[in-house]
Amino acid sequence: MDNKRNVGLRLARRLASLRADVSFAAVDALLVTVAYGLALMLRFAELPDGVPPHWWEGFELVLPVIVATHIIANIALGAYGHVWQFASIAEAVKIILANLSAGAVLFGGLLIFRAFSDRPGPIPIGSLALGVLLTVALMGAVRFRTRLFSFHRTDSQGEGGSRVLIVGTGKPAVYLARHLATVAGVQLIGFVGATPAAPGKRLADRPVLGPIDAVPELVRARQINEVIVATENGSPIVRRLIDLCLSVDVRLRIIPDIDSVLASNGAVQDVRDLQPDDLLERASVYTDLEPVAKLLSGACIMVTGAGGSIGSELVRQIATFGPERVIALDHDETHLHQAEMGWEGLDVEIETVLCDIRDQTRLMRVLARCRPQIVFHAAAHKHVPILERSPEEAVKTNVLGTMILIEAVKRSDVDRFVLISTDKAANPVGVMGASKRIAEMLVQSEASARNGVHFSAVRFGNVLGSRGSVVPTFVEQINRGGPVKVTDKEMTRYFMTIREAVELVLQASAIADAGQVLVLDMGEPVKIVDLAHRLIRMAGLVPGRDIEVTFTGSRPGERLHEMLSTVPLIPSNHPRISIADQGYPAPVTLMDKMSNLIRLARLGDTAALRTSLMSVALGDWNPNVIDINNHVAIDLRDEALLADAPAWEMSEPAPVGGHGHDDLNGAAG
């Protein structure tokens, strides 16, 4: 529906532009008539009776040819299609060249006529030359000296139009001004500079009214309805603008994809409302496509947790690199179906598989049949408070489920395994983070065994807009009229858009060495309360007046400030990806710990399980001291070990395992 609406808007604007050009051509025809008629009268001004009748007769005959020649020259040299109230020297040159070209054609035609006729022609040569000069003067005057025939919206539109203020004074702002001039019901009031600008400066025939700090005062004094950001680095300006406008009623908008605007010489697409992504201070993601394409092209690739936000975007982006096929695996049929609808139209075979990663037998069969070469493991339980109350499920899915998948991968000739991890795995304080850190350890341990599979992990923070995450939660609370619930005034989180997170995951998977835990550059952490205020303001409401913000206190398993690593990060050969060289237990020690965790999970000893889980994740082990006599290694090929696994599934009232790797941390992010 949105695509159809956008196509309709563009078509309407093109038709409006065409109508403006036709109107200009009609005015030009009138100007040419006046110019050449005046030139003829000036040529014979010294005669008492004025222009002789035979010259008027000749003029009337040749006038259509003169008018058509000038209009055709204007079209050929691009003298139409401009917003003339913002025109520059380049447009003036086009008008001069078009009219001189028309004059040259007419002069040549007149000379040819005289060469083959004994008559002087329909119009004197002097009148022709003077007519060209007068046409240039009149067309230039209409385009550059008056707004009467500009055919674009100006201050004379009346009070019913939207009064717009543009933030920015560079090329994007000029392009936006030209675009807005073609939109009905829009009145451009002026500009404010993203940086302090000299008072009285004018841009595109509109005043620069001051710096961005003056926006609230200008909104009140000038009755501004919309403020549109048109700068090359919009995100810091957006955050500043939202903070400035917390107490005023004004619609905030932005030009989408400034880079595309500049690359297309000012072809501005639809101006859109602000989105949560605009709040992030993010540089553009640099993706070296060659190694990613080399990795993915022609390969069979499996994505677990494909129904989740990260998993579904992984499938979508992987499909653009020409894989042989993509196996989209998830436990939740509803999420998998919704994701499948979003993949329609992708030019690659996508096979959806309903499977729980904790079901060893089913998973083995799926991998044996599909034979994937690369596995992206995004399936996980992620909701922090729920996992604090149910650590058994964190172990069964995030730990044992990963172990089962790793064993299936080792038996299925998979070349590469990539674990999707979380910043909560760094020095974890809760069950969810601890379970994901242990999953990282499993990957590191398997890589050290050199079993033929390239194992690695990619760690990053929260993603904006994922299912159940802070942004959709806040938006839902705002739509209900509030209050917006934040856990703590000081709480911060790292944020990244789903698209850029997956782009960097693919890049990391292509450059990772075996056993590495790669960490994505998340930028600067964002205060959750600031995010809440900005989301309220983006909804056109005022925090504290229209929507209350309340503080509920931190929940179990949460900390005020997340970290990305407890060890110094090592640069990789990508500017946005680093390496966390964290230690892990020796394989036999780790398997001993896993055996104990699985035993406690089966027994349902929640307190002991939580203690043991945190102990393993936080490094309470000595890899150099291993009691071989007491060690009982976990062998997933031992069916007796997992004999009661199906009973776990039957005892669960809600779907478990294989869920997407979403950020599900509620209002705390």
C-alpha cells in the first residue's frame, strides 16, 4: 500500500511539474510575440505611419514559426523543468543560449529565403536581431525578477498551507527547497543553520533565520508547522532538534538517504517522518562485498531462529549474494510464517523448516538432508527477566541447544558455523548473558579441537525495532496514552539497526579466524530515558504533559550499563569489527561443567543451577588443573544422556527453542 501511495505521489508531482512547464511555455510564447512585435515597431518608429502594412502581414505569417523555434530551442537546451525562484547563473546561461540558438536558426532561414526570392522576407533582419535580444530580456525578467509566473508555492499561497522551516544550509537544503516548491500547500519560511550562520544571509531566496537553537522560538513566532532536517549528517542534528522541541508542537521530518540525494544531483524523494533509526549516531556501514560474496555465493546456508528479527534479516541479506539456497529454521511456526511472507520476491530458493534445536534426532535429520555448508546460529532465548525466573530453559536452549547443533554440524560436513551472541555475554550479571557466554565458550572450544569446521561468534548489543525490544514497547505504551515505563534514569544501552547489525555480522563471518569472538562497533551508548523522551516527541507529543515517564527500578539480571568486552579489544581488518580474545576452559573441563549444568536443569534445582551457570560464565575454573579420574565428558552421541529430552518439550506449555535472536529486554532495552 505504501509503495502504491509513493508511486502515486511521484506521478502527481511529475504531472504538476509538467503542468508548470506547459504554463511556462505558454508564457514564453506570449513573450516572444511581444518581443518581436515590439522589435518590429521600434524598427519603423521614425516613420509617421509606423510599420508598413506588408511588414505586419509578413510578421503574422512568420510569427508561429518564430514562436515554435524559440519553444523548441528552450526544450532542447533544458530551459524548462527548473524551480526558477531558486535559479542560478547556470539556468540564466541556458536561457541565453536557447534564445541565441533560436535566433541563429531564424536568421539562417531568413538568409535562405532571400537567396531564393527577390522579396526581402517576412521580417526585417534588424527586427529579427532586436527580437532575439528582447526575448532574452523578457524571459530572464520573468524567471529571475518576479514570482508571478514562477508556478511554485510562495508566500502568496495563503494561510492554509503548511509553514516549513528547513534545518541546514548546504546542498541538501537547497535541493529540498526546490522540491518543496513543487508541492502544493507548502510555504517555505526559511532556514536555520546546523552551525551558527551570519544574520541576514539568504539561501534560495529565503532568509537564514539563525542557528538551530533558535528553532523553538521561530516555531512560536512564525507559526511553523513542520521542521525538516536536510543535512549530510542528520542523526546528531535530529537528536538535538528533538531535545530542543520537547516543549513545542511541531512536526519533525527528515530527507531520507542524503547520500542518494547528493549522488542524484538533487533528486529528492519523499520527505518522511522521523524514525527511531534516526536517533542513532551511526556512520555508514562499510561492507567489503568481495569476501562476503565469496563466502555466500553458490553455497547452501542455514539460519536458525529465522523467524526472529535478526534471523529473518540474515535470510533476506544472504539471499542477495546468490546462494544456492537458504534453509530457514525456527521453532515458532507463526514467526516463521510471518518471516516467509517478508521474503516473497527474493530471487533464491528459501526452504522453511519447523524444528526445535533441542530436538537432537530431528535436527540431525534436517542437516543430513539439507547438507548446509554454512550455519548462522541466531536461535536463542533472550528475555532477561523471564530467564532469571527460568534458568532451566536458558540452559536447555542457549547452552544444550547450541551443543546439539554443534554436534549435528560436525557430523554434517558443514564448513563454517557462526554464533550470534550478545553484549550481555561480557562479564554477565544474569542468566541470559551467562548462558550466551557459555555458548561462546562452546564455539571457542570446538574451534580449538580443529575438527574441520570453522567456528566463530559475533557479539553485539541491542537492535532497534526487534520483536519485544525497547522501541516497540515504548511505542506501544505511547499509543496507549502512557505512561512510558523506564527502569532507571541512568540506564544506558548500545543500539544498532537490524540492517546494519546483519551487514556487519556477514562481514565478520567472512573475516573471522577460527575460534574468534568478534565484537561489532556499537557507537556510543544511549540513555534509555532520553530515548523515551525522543520517541514521545517524535510522536508529536510532549513528555510530562501529554505522556508521563515513570521509573520502575532495575529488574533481576539487568545492569545499568552494558559492556562489549572485559578484555581490551583487538582491531581487525575492518574498522567496525574488533576481536575479544577471552579465555575459556579446556575442552574436558568445559564438558565437565556442561554435564553438571544439564543435570541441575533436569532436576529443576533453580538456585543451584543459577549459581553454577554464573560460576562457569564468569571464569570460576582453572583450565590447567583437570581431574581426569572424576571427569565425565558429555558425548552427545550417547542417546542415554538425552533420553529424557523429549519429556522437556512435552512438559512445556509454551513454545521453546529456536526463537529468533531478538533483544527482548523490555523497557530497559
